[in-house]
Amino acid sequence: MPDGIQDALLIYNPTSGRRQHRRFAEIEQAVRILKDAGIRTELAPTTAPMSATGIARQAVQQGRGMVIACGGDGTNNEIVNGLAGSSVPMAVLPAGTANILAKELGIPWDIPQAARLISGGTIRRVALGVAIPAEGRHTDQVPAEGRYFLCVAGAGPDGAIVNGVDGDLKKRAGILAYWLEGMRQVFKYGFPEMRVHSNGEERRATIVVVGRTVNYGGPFKITTGANLFEDSFEFLTNSAKSRVRYLGALPALWLGKLRSLDGIDAWKSTEAICEPNGDGPLWAQVDGEPIGDLPIKFSIVPNALSLVIPARNGG
């Protein structure tokens, strides 16, 4: 088992995703699987938005051997913000609406099967991204020191979708809620321009994707040059200003040929400052969670999180 770990806290979101009754039975089965592998596991349900962050911080203070995140991208993000900077490792059991990290690590979308991989995994330190709001600005979603993220962030149309999606519909319909909000944004979004400052250059764009992972969401892969085990982001921008050009890019995105289109730019860096180039809000997101509007600085924080990597991923 990872570094002789013998105890764990499994944090799960009892309201995320669908099939909630069945999922709890699978979580109990996972606890038995971990016990058989020599890892005593206690359950800790989340109670409100952002409560997983506080639970994870308490796990650090208690000296837990491991924290297991069982939920979707939002639950993972909250737990990452509680564990960042500590030595307590995080393992993943995928559930919820979507789970980019599980897909990136090759973890099966089956809680008991995923639990069987934990004891044979290895622990690696990885970098995190952090989204830092402009000086003096902070919200309940983003404190003044910033909000960490593990997989992907961005601003523009994707930020508008994440900030606009209905929470109750998300609980009932899962990923479909994002598709419905995406269709709504197609007809109302104005594609305002932003300035992206990175590597000593300024780029004008209507969307920026900040990738730590190849996978983006659903079937899409956008930052295909990103690597979770490197201390860098891959940024991708699109300068198109019309919905026609955005809709026309979808086939190229499906076919993996997005970078061949005019207006697409991609590069690697450890930092970018994104700010609006006009009036009106330009919304941002991290790991599929809303963080308000620009200006925001995205930075890499090396050696920030211990992550349990399944054996099948090659450690």
C-alpha cells in the first residue's frame, strides 16, 4: 500500500450526481475493500458547498494517513484546497457529475474497482494551479490568497457556462445541465475580448483554457500538451469573436484538429494574467467551479499536493 498508510478519511458528497442510493452502497463496499487491504477508512459526508475543504484541513490537523475524494470535479477541488501544501496524500474514487482527474489517471468509473487500485498505488508530489483575484478582490468562492485547482481552469464562454448553470438542475440532470446552459449561452453570449499576459507577450482572446491535464471535460481534449506531472500549464486561446466561428470549431475539436484553425494559439508557461479588454464581466472557472470575473492571475505552485497514482498508470 502507499507508504505503509493504514488509515484514511473518505470524503464524499451525498448529493452529487445521480443513483445516490446505489452509490452509498458502493462506498460501503469500497470501505470493506480498503479494510481488507489494511487501510481503516472513516466516512465523512459533505454538508454544504465548500465544506469538503474544512473537512480536509481537519484531516491534516489530525494527522490522517490519507484522504480519499469520492465525488466529482467540484468535490476534488474542495479537497485539494484543504490539502494543498500538506503531506497528506489524496486518492480518488470517481462519482458525481464528472471527474477529469479520474479520467487523466485511468481510474475506472466504478467505486469498488477504483478502491482496489488504491492499495497498490504510489504517491507522487505534483504542482497545483492557483487562481488569484485582482488585488483587494475576494469572494466566498475565492479568498484573497487565491483558489487552487488541479486539472483545468479558464475564462470566457466556459466561465459563463459554469457561472450560469442551475445548481438544482445540475443535481437532477448531471452533465446535461452544462450542455443545456451551453446551448443557452450560444444565443446570448457576446464574446467579449480579454488581454492575456504571459511569457512577456500580450495576446487578445475571447477564451483562455488553462490546462494541467489533457482532458478538459466530457469527451473533449483541449490542452493536449499539458502534463499533470510537470510544473507548468498549457494555455490555449481562441481570438474568434463570433458564435458562428465557435460553432464551426466544434468538428475540429471532436476530431482533435482544433490547433489547425485560425485564431488558435497554444503555449506553455507557469503564469498568466487575464484581464478584460472592455466593459462588462468576463467570467472564470476552476475545475468546473465558478470563481467570479476577471481580472485573475493563474500561477503554478510546485510541489503542492501528494497524489495517489494507481499502479496501472505506471506510478
